[in-house]
Amino acid sequence: MEKSWQQINAEIDTMHAHQDFTEKLIFVLIGVTVILGLVGAPKGLTLLWLIPTLGYMLGRYNIENLRGTMRDYWVPALGSQAILAFIVGVPLLIRFGI
């Protein structure tokens, strides 16, 4: 089934909104990890910004340089954020029993 121009434009708008959110998230995570590094947090916590940055860069590379589909952007971009949420969320759930 072919997509209409309206559906294609909606996907593009969603992707751009996600890119803006991810760029802001990466800068926030860099700021948090700098603060964690200064207070002597473990090395793993100071690398939290790396996972979403790599996923975002890989997704953008697929779209811009390989002329990929929207799926080629969403899988690494959202997958990397899901991995980050899992890495941070599971220890918090275990620690605080939420």
C-alpha cells in the first residue's frame, strides 16, 4: 500500500521533532555526566551520553548518506534511547523497589 504525501510529510515532521528532542537530550546528558565526573562518579555513569549520541548519529548517517528509509533512522535512534532507559531504569527499580 502506497503512502499519501500527507503521511510521508507527517513521518518527516515526526522525525524532525525527534531529532530536536534527541539533540537536546544529548546536551543534557553531557551536562549531567560532566557533573557526575566532577563529583567522582563511576566511569560508567560518565559515559551515559555516548549511547544516544551513537544511535542518533547512525540513524542520521543512514538517512542522509545511504538514502535509507525512515525505519533506518528510527531503529538506531529509538533503540539507543531504549537501551539507555534500560541501563538507568533497571538499577533504579532494583535500588528503590518501585
